[in-house]
Amino acid sequence: MKTILTISASNRAESINAELLNYAVKHISGVEISALSMQDVKLPFYNQDLEASDGIPAQFESIKPLLDSADGYLIACPEHNGLMPAEFKNFLDWLSRVYSSEKPAFGGKPMLLISTSPGENGGSTNLATLARLLPWQGANIVANYSLGSFYQTFQQGKLSEQEHAALSNAINNLTTAVNAG
């Protein structure tokens, strides 16, 4: 069976993006799910001197097999002042050192990007940035979904019919691409 690796790009315990990710996962079928959370990833901030003296952080010994064995990815990423959280950008910086342009981290596999925020924008500025950045690391972005005004639109653990349909469509794009691969 094919596997989708979910990545929660937030390091916050009460992350609304993690909450949206959990909602999305409940509506995925026909594939296995594995998970990675930035809450569990503790990496030093990347710099070349650190890499030269200490090498690649040992934590990648457990992260790399998750990335390599996935057939697709679902990333839920919050927006911090229009950009991704610093910890997630740092994770991507280290990925660029663990992998190469010949064998990029995401290996051309399908990816769905989702985001939410308390504001109307729903993290869409960051999703646009990620959609430009992640293909450099081999991501094949098949869909994205942004949910604005989280506290008004995500009531009692549910989305409105319209929002649920939009997210379901994005999930379907991902699972279809994963199963076709």
C-alpha cells in the first residue's frame, strides 16, 4: 500500500495547523499515513561552519527513512509574518545538505500543502512561497489548500460543507497522484 508522510511544520503544542492536518488525515483513505512533526525535530540552526565541524545532525538517521519511503507528502505549515516558521525553514536548509540536486529530498513525489490562520489570508502568502521553494527539493506540488479565519470557519472540529469540499478536492488530487505513481 502507498504511504503519505504528513509533516506538521509547526512547533507549537496548540497549533491550529496541526489541528487542520489531523482533520485532513481523517479524510484520507486508500493509503497508509506516517507522520513527522517539527515539535519532535530539534535541529541546530544551519550554517556551513557547524556542518563542517559536526556534520549532519544524527536525527536525520530517523527522518531520512520516513522521507525516502513516502510515496507522497502532506505538509501543514503555519504562516509567520508571511513566511514559514524559522524551524521549518531550518529543516529545509538541512534537507538540502542531506540530499543533493541529483537526488532531492522529495524525489519528484506528489505533495499537498495546507495552511490556516486566524486571519482571512489563511496562510496563503506562505503557501505561495512554499510552492516556489519546495520544487527545488524535488516536490511535485499537486494541490494546496488555505483556510482563512480558522476560529470562525473550523467549528467544533468541523469545516463548512464548502470548505470541506475544497479540502477533499485537494486531498483527492494528492491521493490520485500518489496511487498513480
